[in-house]
Amino acid sequence: MSVPNSPTEETALLGSDIVSKDDTKNHYNKWTILPALWIGGFLSALDMTIVASLYPVIGSEFKLMNNASYIATSYLITNTAFQPLYGRLSDIFGRRAAVVFANVTFTIGTFLCGTSRSLVGLCIARAIAGIGGGGLGTMSSIISSDIVSLRERGTWQGITNIVWGIGGSLGGPLGGLIAQRWGWRIAFFFQIPLGIVSTIVVAWRVRIKPVIRGSNAPLLSRIDYLGSFLLVSGISLLIITFSLAGDAYFWLSPIIIGLLTSSLLLLYAFYWVEKNVALEPIAPVFILKQITPLNVCLCNFFNAFCGFVILYELPLFFEAVLFMPSSEAGVRIFPHVIFTSLGSVLGGLYMKKTGRYRPLILFGYFGMWTSIVAFSVLLSFGQRIPSIYITLFLSLSGTSYGMNLTSTLIAIISSLAPEEQAVATGLSYLFRATGSVIGISLSQTATLTLVLSNLSKQLADVPGKDDLIRRLRESISIIPDLPENVRRLVIQSYVKAFSVSFVIVSGFALVGIVCSLKIRQFYLHTSTRSGNEEPIMIF
């Protein structure tokens, strides 16, 4: 129901003037709209960690354990590739239509996962769910920017990140419990009621008018079909390349080189189309030619790169070197998850009080680099690693990661005109998602390569060396049962590999610091800006 004298969803699509964000703020209640969006965000985060806990069960049932990772890859491909599309499509069709589409697609995909009878069918269903999942977080940020002032935006984003953190924390234990008692299919089916509730609530509460220049052209003719196809194809091939490289195929194999070359050519074609052909491009080139938006996107890439390396590499270290069960290894990462939410909220409160985000960005990226360097040193201690320092630097990395998420989002929004913010938000999410994929792939490839190299040297005089290395590649659970002299050599190999891998990652974190230095400070308005109001750079 629209408020009297307020714009409706339809007038946003057909109007010929720039929509005023002041009107939007005056007529919409944040406490009824944003919690509606949080349901979908909670569900998306819950789903990702639930599925992560189901890999062994699903792979074993289909007798395709070696291919179980494609369950995650199929979701990640569409989730990443479709995120930037939601910005422009929500400008064309309206915010409510876009967020309802995301919820419906995610729910349908999740239902199909529960009914899948083969691994291929399950991967296809996960890809469908990923299309919707890519819009749940993106649309939440876009709509928040429509109705919340820049000064308050960080605080609300911090609350959003807390909801996501709770969902992510509950997913793993809940998925394991459901799979153990009722089977993995129920872990998908029980999400359906939440998806239906989320769809109904957002359809009821979210009636936000996008802040764009209107057009009298038919809606379907305004879609950048060619650009969308090239972007989705290019990003999909890029993710597939990094998912296969170093595991299924060598990095310099013809298949990997061919995939990488093809993805880069498609992405270049996408750039050319957006610059020269598209009338309403989904990724306007001029945005990435500006210093602050470009470096915000790069910072998002490196922040996600480092954050996901920590989330994936440290549990592996705990299991391989400290012999922790997977459940305990996951619990040891909780400080990073908890402090991510805390850092995000504290960053939002700081921006609300001071109107500054640049100090947070500089602290966040320096803190992330410090944490990565500290881990490279701490992991070299092997089984003598001081637990208190691991907890300390996990807390620092989580705080830094959370501050970076919130502050960079405010930085890119404040540096652009209101009608450009939805598209820019989608771009920033694209860089973040791509950074997480490449970070996981490169770090695990580096660790695996170093481990195999170290094992070949350390076990040179051990009988059955090749068979032992093959068994270690299949499962690290055999390490505690190895003879003491062999076990010591294997642990040394893993310790060196993890330490060097984090040294390599510290280089990426350092580039993140360099990019953060180039981000400018813009004025954070205490009320939402009107459509014709230009951003104000302070320094």
C-alpha cells in the first residue's frame, strides 16, 4: 500500500524526472522495510553454510565424492555473475520486482535441490538458487541506500551484517544435525517455508521507487541483453577456471589456458559493449574511471580475497597439523565471524558520529595485512602455536573485514550521484564475490603445490612414498595414525606450506592497502540526497 501523495512502484518506471530521495526517506519506514529484507539475507547465509556441511554426505550418497565440490561451484558461478545485473534491472523494473524475483528464484532452486536424483541435477538446481541468492544481498544494500541517509547507512549495514553472521553461524551445525537425523534432502526442504515467508513479506513491505532518470521506452527494450550475456559468460568461465586449476588440471595445461583466455576475451568484449553499444549499461564504464569507485571495487576484491583465505585455510591447518576434528576447527574460526559483525557495527556508529569513513578504511586494510603477516609467522610454530595469539589475530582480521565491508560501501555510494548508486553497488558486490573465489582457489593451489613439493623432499627415503602422498591427497585424517617419524616429516611439510602460502597472500593484502590510500573522503549527508545533487568531496 502506498502512502498518500507518495510515489508508487509504477510511477518510478514511467516518470520522466529524476526521483527525489528526500521524498523516499520521508514516506518509508526503515524499521518495516529493512527487516523484511533481512529474512532473505539470513536465509542466504544459512543456506551457504548448510550446504558446506552436507558435501561429504551428498558426495557419498551419489558415490561421486571427488566431484562434490561442483555443488558449491555451480552456486558460486551464478551467484557471482548475476549480482551486478540486479542494480540496473531494479532501476528498470523497480526494487520490489527485483527483490521478489530473487526470493522466488532462490526458493525454487532450493526446492529443486531437495528433489534432485543425481549430482548433475543437484548442481543445476544450485545454479538456479544462485541466481536468486546473488540478488538477496545486493538488493538489500541497494534498497537500504534508497531510504537511509549516508550518515546512518553504515549503522544499518552493520545490523545487516550481524543478521548474515547469525545465519552463517547457525547453518553448519543445523545442516549437520538435520542430515544426521532426517537426511540431507530435508536440510533443503526446511528452507522452503522461510523462502515463502521472505517472498510474501518483501512483496508486501518493499515498495521503493528507484532513483533514476525515467524513460518512456518499453521496459524489455531497456535491458542490456548483450552486455548481460557477455558478463555472465565471462565471469562464469573465470570462476570455472579458478575452480579447476591446480586441482583437476595443471595451471599451464591447455584446458586452463584456453578457459582463462576465453574468459578474458569475453570480459573485454563486455567492456567494449558497455562503453560503445549499450544504451543503459549494467556496468557504466565511466564509474570505474573515477578514482574512488575504482579503488573501492579493488579494495573489495582484496578484502574478500584475504578474508576467505583465512576462513578456508586456517581450519585446514587446525585439522592437518593440530589434529582437530572438523567441528572443533570450525569453532576456532568463530572469533573472525563474531568480530566481523562487531567491526561492521562499530564502523557504522563511527561514521554516524563523525561523518568520516576514510580512517576506518585505512585501519581496516592495515589491520587485515597485519593479521595475514601474523598468521604467516604463527603457523610456522606448527604444533607449538600459541592459541591465544591465533584468537587475537582472528579477532583483528574479523574486525578489519567487517569495517572494510561497511566503510567501502559508504565510500562508493557517497562518491556517486543517486541514480548511479544501484549499479555501483552491484559492481562492488561483483568484485567482492570474485575476490573470494580467486582467493580460495589460489591459496589452496599454493598450499597444495607447496605441500606436495615438501613431501617429495621430506619423504624421499620413506618406503612407499608415492602411495603415502596419494593417500594424503585423498584425506588428511590419516596423519595422526602414521608412524611417529613419518608423521613428524608430514607435519613439517604442511607447516612450511601454510606459512609460505600466507606470505604470498600478504602481498595481496599489501596491494589492498595501496588501493585504500587512493579512496577519497566525500561528505556524508544527514538526509538522503535529491536526484540532482552532486557528491561533495572533502579531501
